[in-house]
Amino acid sequence: MMASVSYETVGRVAVVTVDNPPVNALSRVIRSGLSDAFGRFQTDESADIAVIIGAGRMLIGGADISEFGKPPQSPSLPDVILQIEQSAKPVVAAIHGMALGGGLEVALGAHYRIAAPGTRLGLPEVKLGIMPGAGGTQRMPRLVGADTALKMITSGTPVTEAEALQSGLIDQICEGVDIREAAIDYAQSLLSDNAPARPISGLPRATDSEGVIQQWRAKLQKSLRGEVAPLVAVDAVEASVQKSFAEGLKEERRLFLHLMDTPQRAGLIHAFFSERAVAKLPEISDIAPRDIARVGVIGGGTMGAGIATSAVLNGLAVTLVERDSEATDKARATIAGNLDAAVKRGKLKAEQRDAILTDALKTVTDYGALSGADLIIEAVFESMDVKKEVFAKLDEILPRGAILATNTSYLDVNEIATTTARPEDVIGLHFFSPAQVMKLLEVVVADKTAPDVVATAFALAKTLGKTAVRAGVCDGFIGNRILSHYRTAADHMVLDGASPYQIDKALTDFGFAMGPYQVSDLAGLDIGYATRQRKAADAHPRDRYPTFADALYHKGWLGQKTGHGYYLYEKGDRKGRPDPEVEQIIAQARKEAGTSPRTFSDDEIVRRYMAAMVNEGARVVDEGIAQRPLDVDVVFLYGYGFPRWRGGPMKYADMRGLDSILADIRTFAETDDHFWSPAPLLEKLVAEGRNFDSLNQR
Ligand code: T1G
Ligand code: NAD
């Protein structure tokens, strides 16, 4: 695919077309092409006005992210945009599809803007750890005011063409869909009106800035969890109301280059490319997925109801099987409640909800109702016996070719598959709770799973708006296996003297959405208890056991759902407060274990937690459970509240230095070499002077 900028004239209108599939990114060829085109326009006596337009799906999706971190090549985007803006003859931006980041900044360099219906306009740079760097922080406030500019720049969320028209970001919405024709007409009408070139840089500074800048800064300081870019962007917008345009542009450049150099930018770009790379599986690249229209869900508890909600919200018909009519009623009520919530948030119309509940969703007790389903997702209790019974029954009812999936969290999918006569149709689809919200789907590929079943799982994820990551079979797959390990490291710290509250605080300060004990309270302490029971048979004599967790369980303190877990929850409060009684129970457990408590610094807590996570992550990659380190990263970003700006645990390890992580593990091993044995892959990479990223083929 050759990137190019073309120039042609239609009447007295010069049409400059950016063509760089798939998103018309502003790579060097495009920047110099734009510069050449506008040089030509200035001297072209046959053209009196220019239109900039994008070929294909959109105007421009932004700067070329793959150039980040490399030496900049001229012409720079700010210079190209200045050149466009300084044109003595008027310039129109014709916007369809999307104008994002540098793409919207190009449109702001034009003098008039017209957009097609269905267009999204935004400055998403903060999502990549940077901020607009081609005049966006200076032109936007001048055009739409400081408040609207700050909203768009600090959130990165795009607006619709209607919102853009209302704020003055665009001048017109075209009728119909042919943006090229509409823009040429618009340009011709501007010519007949003798409309002048109208640079935004010539507009006065935003007049609504008094107090607004400070308000945004305060608001962000409260809500951000460690990200720096949005606050730096506020500084840049502040410069736009305090300085001349030229000085403001200089300040924007300085701040932009500073952000480009931050580890947060590296982490966020890694996240951007990794979340796209997980979907590219060579094993299914040319394999057609099976058609999925009717889905069966077995079990309508926490997960089954959530999975069914996700499916019906995305256009699939669902038949849900429960054990008795009381349970089907309960499942239906949960799903209806989820749909009501979607209606409230404006994601679903009330009529659509009603249609789903009458037509698309069936809740039954008879397995026979599943016979027409293309895919079954089993979400019954986490018990091998129960699952085997269910799969044996499904094998009888469903025709060959129907896919039988299990949502098990830990159990052996190969063993489940053996209860059927068609192990090639069996796969793990591990959703996360709440399933209608969480974006991660672990696709657990068993020994005999057919490639087109894997392809179907990835296609299903797309239908459901989820990100699928391929995982192999082991206890807990990628995410829960690693979770078990670092969760144990946290319990060890509690046994050795750290309080669960300090651990949660240290880790939320690090950037996690929640600490491990807050997560336990949310998920329910019965889940951890069941896992410990299940694993008891495989326990090693040197394993250290968190007796305090069992004690809380036996007291019936199961977390948020009982109003009491590690934290105490007043009625209606989901935040919870520390409980001295829990600390007493922990002190008792330490006494029984014969440990004398010591203090932990927050830094040590983070180091132990992360070392455990990375060490097990290395094993998971080494064993082929995860295909690459980046697959582990995406699992943690999407399923475990890992701070996105750190890129994921493996990226974090690379940025800190694998030798530093390995040194920590060796230090921790001095007092516990049973738990802290370095993963062979980690040792190997350190010995070879390589990092995890060297194993990531994208
Ligand atoms: N640069 C390079 N490659 C890009 C790209 C970009 N900006 N955007 C997308 N791609 C690749 C992507 O990796 C994928 O590649 C393919 O295009 C299709 O993308 C100076 C500094 C536009 C909403 O942050 O959000 O401008 O995997 O699968 O779902 O201030 O892409 O096929 O090999 O995502 O239709 C600001 C980032 C940049 C927008 C389209 N812009 N892109 O979504 O397709 S910073 C962004 C997106 C900037 C200036 C600054 C989305 C999309 P491959 P896709 P999609
Ligand atoms: P749950 O107890 O909330 O729901 C299980 C449901 O299955 C119950 O409503 C029960 O009546 C029903 N059921 C049991 N046997 C049945 C049968 N033979 N036929 C039909 N229905 C039957 O449990 P859950 O939390 O939804 O977990 C379900 C599965 O999902 C488990 O394998 C679990 O490990 C897994 N999972 C749970 C989570 C989570 O966070 N809760 C996350 C991912 C995966």
C-alpha cells in the first residue's frame, strides 16, 4: 500500500486527498505530500480555494504511532499545519469517518470545516500518554472555549458531528453521505460569498478560562490514578490563554516532547499495539469461523446471567438452562435488570429491551430446548463432576458441529472434553465478572480443539465487543494462574506483618484499580476458600497457609455481599473501612504460624507483589500457556485492573529491568526459597541481556 497525497482541481477548487490505508496516518510521506500540495496550491492560479479530504474510511486517524520513539523526520506536523493555515486562499477540511489527534489538528489548520453524518472528532492523545502536539492545545480553546477544549483534550473521548457543530468545532454538517461532493459544493458557495481565509491562530484567546483551568486541574488531580498526560495537557491549554499563539505553540511543543519521553507513553503505546496483536493468531489466519446465531447458556448465576446479557445485547438469541423454575426466574430477573441498566445509560432503547425479553431470550429447565444452538457456554458450579455430567448431556442433545464451551475458572478443559465424543468441538471461554461489562475473554484451547472452533471464539469475542486472548490449558490458564501466585505472595506478607489495608493502599497507589483484599471482598471470600480447598490435595509441606482467610470464611464474613470481609461495609457503602477485629484474627494467625511480625515499606510490598506476578508470567510464557509476553499484558490490562499506563506486568518488568526483578526474587528467596524460585525463562533472558519484548512478534 503506497501512501500518497494527490492534488486535482474541480472548477476553481483544489482537492487535496490524503491516502494512506487503513487510517490515513500522518506518516512522513503524507506530511511532505501535504506540504507539497499546499505549496502548489499557493501558486496555482487555477484554484481559489482548497479542500482537504481523506480517501477511504476517514479523514485522518492521527499521527503515525509507529514513528513514535524514532528520530523525528521533517517536515514536522506543526509546521505543515502552520503552512496550511497561513494560506492566503481559504482552505476547507472535509471530515468523514474520523478526525483524530493530528487528523483533527489538520482540520483545525483549515479555515472552514464540514463533516459528514456519523463522524467522530477527537483528540485521543492522552490515551497514548501524550497530548496534542500540532497546535491542538492552542487552536482548540480559541475556537470552542477553554472548557470544551479541556474536556476533549483531557478525556481523549471523541465527540459526534452534532456536538461538534454545537460547540463551533465545525461549521456545517453535510446532507447525504458523499462528503467529497458536499465539500466541493461548500467550497464553491464560500467562493461566491467571497469568504476569506480565516486562521484560528488569529482568533482572540479563550474568554471562558477564568477559574475553568483550575477547576479541571483539581478535578483531574482527584480522579487520575497516576497518569500524567492529562495534567500536562492542562498546562498546555493554560499557555493558550496566557501567551501569544506563537509562544503557546512553543510551550505545547516543549510539553509534548517531554511526554514523548515518559515511560507512561511507552507503556500506553505498548498497550495499543498489544491489544491489536492478540487477535492475530497465525493458526486461524485463513480459517473461516462457524456461524453463530443461537447461543445456549447453562447456569444462570453470576456468570451465566452476565454472559447471556452480553450475548443478547449484541444481537444473539439465547436459551438459558437452569435447574428449576425458581432459578430460571431469578436468572431472567438478573438479565432484565442488566438490560434496564443499559437502557438507563442510553445504550439500549426500551423497545429493544422489551423485544429481547420476549423474543431473543428463553429461560428454560429443559436441556432439550438447546437442540438448535450453535454454541453452548456452560457456567454451572466450579465442580468437575457437575461439569462432566453437563457435558455428557450436551453431547447427547447437540448435533456435531455445535461448539461446547466451558466458562471454568481453573478446571482442566481436556478432562471436560473427554466426556464427549467430540473433543474437537470443546473449548474454554473464560469470561470475567461482570461478564456484560468486562472486556476480556480468555480463549482456552485444549489439546484437541479444532482450529475453526478457535476462530469462532475470536469471532464471537468481536461480536460481543470483547478482546480475546489465546490461552493454553493449566490450572487457572493465564490470568487466574498468575493471580493465584501473587495473591499468595500478598498473603505471605500479611502473615509476616503487613496489614491487608496497607497492601491494598500500596497497590492502588501503584495504579491498580483495586488491591487484592478489596478484590477478595468484591468477589466473595467463598471463592478463595473453594480454591484453597480444591488445591489442598496438592499442597506441599512447605506451602504457607493463610489461616486468617479461612477464619474470616468460617465466621461468615464473605465480603461485600455479607457487609463484612477484610473490610466492614456500612449499609449501602461499597468502599468499606478497616476492621480492628480482622487485624486481631490476623495477629492470631501469625501467632499460630510462629511468625514474628515485621514492618513492610510500601515499596517492598509493590516489589514482592510484582516480582511474584512477573515470575509466574515468565513461566506461563515459557510453558506456552500464553503465546507471548504481550498476551499476559493484555490479560492483566483487561481482566485484572492493571494500570494501563504501565503497559502490563511484562512491559513493567522490561521497563524496570529484568535484572532488577530477578535480583529481588533472589533476595526474597534467601528467606523462602520454596515460594521464590526464579523462573528459568527470566534467568535465561537476564543471562542473555534480553527483555520480554524480544519474544513479542507482532
Ligand atoms: N498510527 C499508526 N498505525 C495506526 C494508527 C496510527 N495513528 N491508528 C491505527 N493504526 C493501525 C493499527 O495498528 C491497525 O494495524 C490498523 O491501523 C487498523 O486499526 C501530533 C501525536 C482510528 C479508531 O490515537 O484509535 O495524532 O493491526 O484495528 O478498529 O497530536 O485505529 O491492522 O496492523 O484500530 O477501525 C492520535 C489511534 C495519534 C488513534 C480505527 N490518534 N487509532 O479503529 O482499526 S497521536 C490515535 C485508533 C497524534 C498529534 C499526535 C483506531 C481507529 P494492524 P484498528 P479500527
Ligand atoms: P453461581 O453459583 O453464581 O452460578 C452457578 C449456577 O449454575 C447456579 O445458578 C446453579 O443453579 C446453576 N447450575 C448448577 N448446576 C446446573 C445444571 N446441572 N444445569 C443448569 N444449571 C446448573 O456460579 P458463577 O460464579 O456464575 O460461576 C459459574 C462458573 O463460572 C464456574 O465454573 C466459575 O468458576 C466460573 N467463573 C466464575 C467467575 C466469577 O467471578 N464468579 C468468573 C469467571 C468464571
